[in-house]
Amino acid sequence: MRVSIIGQAAFGEAVFRRLRDDSFDIAAVCAPAPIDGGRPDPLWSAASGAGLAPFEVAALGNPEARQRWLDVAGDLSVMAFVTDILPESIFEAPRLGTIQYHPSLLPLHRGASAINWAIINGDSETGLSIFWPEHGIDTGPVLLQKTCPIGPDDTVGSLYFDRLFGMGVDAMSEAVRLVAEGRAPKLTQNHALATYEPPCRDEHARIRWHEPAAHIYRLIRGCNPQPGAWTTYGEAQLRIFDCRLTGGQEPGMPGRILGVDDEGFVIRLNGGVLRVLRVQPAGAKKVGAAEWARAVGLKPGHRLR
């Protein structure tokens, strides 16, 4: 069976290499093109290294380029981490159709920030779906699903790289094998149970210190590493990343700094205490929270807002 791959980043590369190891014939690859001589996308590099001439994802909007892709799309198309909205003709071109990876248990958490919202909303479990894309956003029939727990301290980064990444590569391999053997199901999603959240951006990521401690901790973890939950110190924005929530209650207003030490600083919350270990000041790189605290002269009694 000849397989084409549309994808990007480390996940797209891993799926490409896994399907080649599975002895599938890779007919074509489509990935983001290098920008202005910059570092090429991992999938683009892997395809080039294997002797394939990758197609540019952005070019699929052009009728001529799209037709060239359709002419070589093979028997099955695999979408491995695709963030662009593609024409339906792309899905329909291969003889056996197209399958796509999505990091949630569809129909829950449709949309581009499925992992973020699963953590922010307090889900105890998530997973992945391999489904058959159609005209709607993540609405197509499901081929297979895998589940995994969300730990109490998981971030988007830990959940994806420690669980969903490897599971996803294995699931893609399994799904392609099922298609090749003619045993791949198309299970209609229960649309009445569907949830959809928008891409998680700064407008969703502001920390409001009066909210319950558990909610703030979920928000920070659900925005780590992107977009980064944020607050302000003085007039400057400050993003908070690595942190830990502990129990107990301290006097004072939520957002008040309780202490500063060599690890970072501690904030009073509404129902707990937050130890902050890594931050990002506006316009700068991420740094240890203790380093930032020393630089700005952070002291107990100061407040974040």
C-alpha cells in the first residue's frame, strides 16, 4: 500500500520513520517549507534525506500545486500533526481515504488546543483519536482511540511528550495496518456529546489571583509551554511556567508573595500556596524564578496582579 504523509515537527517525522520501518511505501510527503534559509521542519528534512521531494503545505491552496499532490497521493493519506485547514479534495483523493491524529478522545475537545483544555478543565483522563477527517473540525468518524491519565502535576508538555507522542506514533502505525488489511472501522462520533474550545491564547491565559487555587494551578499547567499563563508585576507582564501547588492557607490577599529563596518564590492563593520555579519576563527568555526575583528585587509582601 502506498501512503502519503501530511504533517510537521517531530511527530510528523516520527510517523514518517515508523511507517517506513513498517515497510509501507511512502508515495509523497507534504510539510512546512523552510523559511528564509532557516532550519527546516523535521519532517521536511527526513523526507529530503530519504530522497523524496517534499511538497509545501502552504502551496496546497494553489490549484496547480494541489493537483500535483493529488496525482501522487497514493492509496492512503496520513495527517500527522496538521494545523492548516486543507481542502476536502485532499482528504478524498487517495483510493482508501485519509486518516488523522488528534490528541483527545473525540468528540471531546475538538479544536487546535485539545491538550491545553483537557488540563485547564480538570479532566482526569484524556487520550488520542485516529479519525477520518471531513468538512467539519475534528468531526469525522473514528478509526481507533487510546486513553491515558492526566496526572495532578502534568503540563501540556509532559502529557504530550511523555504519553501522547509515543502513543500517537504507535496508533498511527496500527491504524495504517488496519486500513491495509481492510479492517479499519468508521465509527460515527456522538455529536451530542461534542465539546469544542478555541485555540488557547493570551486572552484565555491570564491568571486571576482571586480564583480558587486548583483552578489557577490547572490554568498554569494547561498553558505550559504555550501560550504561558501570565500575570503582571508592576506594569510588566510575567509568564509563569514550572510550579507546584501545596496545601495550607496563609493570611493576606491572593497573589501576595510569601517568600523568596534559591529555588524561586512562593505566592499566596485562595486555598493553597504556589511555589514558582520558572518564569518568562516580557520580551525575554525563560529563566529560573529565583534569578528573576533577584533581578527585580522581589520581596515578601509584594503582589502580582
